Amino acid sequence: MATRELKRVVVTGLGVVSPLGNSVEEFWNGLIQGKSAAAPITKFDCSQFKTRFACEVKNFDPTLFMEQKEARSLDLYSQYAMAAAVQAFNDSGLADAAGDPFRRGVIFASGVGGLLTLQEEITKYALGGGKPRYSPFMIPKMIANIAAGHIAVKYDFRGANYGTVSACASSSHAIIDALNMIRLGIVDVVITGGSEAPVNETGLGGFCALRALSERNDDPAAASRPFDKDRDGFVLGEGSAALVAESLEHAQKRGARIYAEIAGGGMTADAYHTTLPHPDGRSVEKAMEIALNDSELNAGEVGYINLHATSTPAGDGPELGAVQRLFKNSLDKLNVSGTKSMTGHLLGGAGGLEAAATILAIYNGIIPPTINTVNPDPAFDIKVDLTLGKSVEKPLKAALSNTFGFGGQNACTAFKKM
């Protein structure tokens, strides 16, 4: 049986809608300046909730990216996804490159999907005396795969098309699937990433009930503080990030600008608890190890890890322990940071946004900081550089991005400089 040569896969386009800004430039500048996007919620009256702040997307105008009629037919999460995908497609230069539409796909994630649509429709039903007057757009607006479908319609991408759903690991799983689809030669190009729009009464209420959110209402900007002994939960965020991934051969043939190579990925399960990570962090460590092996990297070549780092009492320790075990012989060469301290937690969109941050760190040679961590938890015996407070200029050969989801679903993506 003939062996199949795996193709190398690169990123040629990026698009971002984030709490730090609705473009790649605004997002990146906010990161390297160490800005916090957390502030009191403005989208609805949250005065009766235990947590009354979030990292909201601000000044978002969907009509900059789609017709008003189309925007009305999309849930907010899909509007964010379309806006990020339009930016990434334009950034990639693919508009000027002819290609077989069946060789172009979309794998786009969301952990929840159209939560706002679901909330609005159920509320309308309840207030209407129980009469079934649901919108015909309810289901197509709500389902978690629909953003991928809309992106494909816009660009006539007729290859593989689906959404990945694995809670906060969703976007990273989408990126890994895109990588494998391209390197196996099934398609040449994939628009991938993820989107989430959970800043509404239902999203906030659900996470408040789980006691997962920070309740630092008196100082929202400092609420997300990974690895700090006074951390008390994550900050809810929203937005989207899109990557144009394509084979290196395809990108070079059309003279595309290349941000970085998607070198590999690792996926594991904790098999432990529905919402809590396994305290030993062994599955997290294994996901990173698999990603290194898949990328043909050794630990000493990795100069940066964008950590999952949600700022939760249960979550930060196992990840940090896993990193310090796996990279024990090269900790002096390694920087890590938790960019959720600035953007909040985008749930199913987190992996896409943090992949974008990791790729930009490699491309620009700048590591974004971890902010708000003023009293590192002494229980962690921290031996790695957390990049506290300020960004650091540092040439990078390779970097990792970690994302972990409810259900114990872990994913690690690996990127290399080109």
C-alpha cells in the first residue's frame, strides 16, 4: 500500500471580533498593551445577578460585513462568526485566487450556538400565554453548526463543512480537524475558528448558578487573575476569531503572506467530571505531549504557551503543574501567559481567539502578558515565567495554545514560525 505524504499547513488569513476590538489590529494592540476588557454589563439589566460584569464586544456593526437582511436572520454568535470570517478571507487574498470550490471547506466551532435566539423565543412563548408562535428562523439561527454553513454560502466553499462542539475546547478541535483535512490532501483551504455570544441573561445566569464566575463586581477590570491566590472565577467573554488555513503548497503557489505554520495538535479526555478538571493534570500534560510529537517538536523548541488559564480555583493548578512537568528541562526558555485575563473567556470561541493570539505572538515576536496576577498562589510552586503585567519581545520558533472544556475535553494546538 502506498503511503500518503502529509502536506504542511499554514495560516494565511486572520479575522477577529473581540472584547478588545473588532479587528486583528485592535485585538493585538489591546493584548500587548495589557488592557482589560472587563466592565459592567450594558446589554441587559443584571442588577439581580451575583456577577454583574463581563467582557462584552463593543461597537459591533454587523452591516459592515453583511447585508442588513442577512444580519436579521442570524443569531449574534453567527454575526460574530461571519464578521471574523470576512476579515480572514479578505486578509488571506483568496478573493483573487481561483480554485475548485470542493477543495475549500469550513470547520467552525461554537460551544453553545444561538443561546440568545433560544432565550428570546422561549420568552416570547411564555409571555404569549403558551401559544406556539415560534419564529421559522429559530432553529436555523440557534444550531451550533449554522455559522459554518453561512460562511460556506458566502464564499461558495463546497468542501467539508461542519461545526465542532466540545465546550471550551471547541475551536481548538476545529483547528485540529482543519489541519488534518488539509494535510491529508482532502481539501486545500479551510476557514476555521469559533464564535460565542453568551453575554445574555441565560448565559450569565447559568454560569452564576454553577458558581464559576468571578464576583469581583467592585473591580471588574482586575477580576480575571490567573494563578493569583485571590482568584475567584472566570469572566464571561464573547466574540469570534477566524483563521484561513491552507496547504503550504497552495499558499506558495499564489504568493500568499504566511503568518505561521499549524504544526500539529493533541487531544485527550480527563474522564473525570462533568465540569471540574482532573486535579492531577495528567490528561492536559498528555495533550501537550501529543501535540509536540505530532509537530515533530521537542519541548526545548517551544518558547511560549498560551494557557487555558481561566482564573478558576480548580482549573489553574492542574494546567500549571502539567506544563512544569512536561517542560521541566527547558523552563528557563519558556514564557507562558493567560490572555483570558484581558479578553475574558469566550467559551467555544476561546480556542480560536487564543490561537490568533499565539500566531500573532510568533509572527511579531512579542508575547502578550498575564495581567492582574499580583499575588501568585504559593500553593503552585511556580517555576515558569508567567509574563506578568507587561508583554515581552522574544523571537519564537514554536508555541502552543491550550484549551479545555466541560466534560474533560482537552485540546492543544501547536504553531511554528515560517
